[in-house]
Amino acid sequence: MSFLRTMAALAAGFAAARGLDRFRAMGGMAGVREAVATNPVIAANPTLKKMLEGFGDVAARGGAAVQSGFAALIGAAGGAAATGAEGAAAMVDAVTGTGAATEAMERNARLMIRAMAMAAKADGAVSPEERAVIESHLGEASAEERAFVAEALAAPVDPLALAREVGPAAAAQAYSAAAALCRGDSRPEAEFLAALGAALGLDRGARTAIHTGLGMAPPAA
């Protein structure tokens, strides 16, 4: 497959393991379409908007878990203005299989996978049952990709270590990927997002904008 497509599959797996709360909170597929229509980064690029709407049609036919993964992908693409609309368009193109992932995109995807894994564990360990659901969504992922996901799920939650590897251009993208799967409703989650945002050099305004783009209120911490 590719690490980029594994990232999207993993988002669906996390969503399914968490009971699809993220997807339902967006208002189902209608909410996802609304996010596509109203996100300023997406709206500014007709090509990106068309790609995401097309992927949304695929998601609508793929069931709620796939749709929820798409919702997380919207967050990672639309909330990451620092990558630029052109970069986000290329990312979605590669995820949907209509384009090839570049080396830089694959490197960023590995960082996003680690960000999502940390977010999933922010309020406690991922249970064996949740892990089974997550892994069941990896589909055509290679042995290397599966091993990377397993390592990310086993690694400690360390926002500082992750931030040291994320360049400034991908800071918003990494935070978006984590926030899409970690709402910050509990104190541990709010503290994790606050620590990650600070480590990535994102001020409160930038973080609030990302949460708004994701259709959620920023955590209190």
C-alpha cells in the first residue's frame, strides 16, 4: 500500500474502535460534506474540493467506519493550512489511489500515524479489543507498515519527542491528526493536546482555529 494510505486506513480503524464518536459528532456524512464545503483551505482550491467530495462519495458507500476515517482525513488535510492547498490535494490524491505518494508525503504520513497513536493512548492504553479492531482496518498494508503501526501503538506518549521530528510546515498537520481522534474531553486528553500544541510551537489561536475547522470546541487546558 503506502504509509499515506495506511494513515487513512488507521484513522478509520481508530474511529471504529472508539465507537465512531468523532463521525457522529460531525453529524454523520452530512456533517462531513458540510466540513468540505465550509473549510476555507478546501474552498480556496477547487481541485482539492472536488477530490475530497469524490472521496466522500466513496466513503458514503463504505460504511460508517470508512466515513469516520474520511472525517479524520478532512481534519488532517483541511486543518493543515501550513502544508498549502496544493500539498493537501496531492495527499488526498495519493490516499485515494489516483496519484503516487512522494518521499516527503510518506515521511509525514509516518509522523501522522505516530501522532494518532499517541492521541489514542492519551487517556489510557489501547485495549487488546481496540487494537484488534484497529488492525482489522489495515487491509492491504505491508508487513513494514503493520510493524510501524504496532511500534507506534506500543511507544510511550511523548509529545516532545514527536515535535522534534515534525518540521514547522507539518506542525498544524500533526496537531490536526491528533485532535481529529482525541477530542480533549477528558483531562488527560486536554493535557496531551496542550503539550503537543506547545511542543509544536502552535499558539492558542492556531490551535483554536484547527479545532474550529474540525467542528469541535478547543479543550479547556
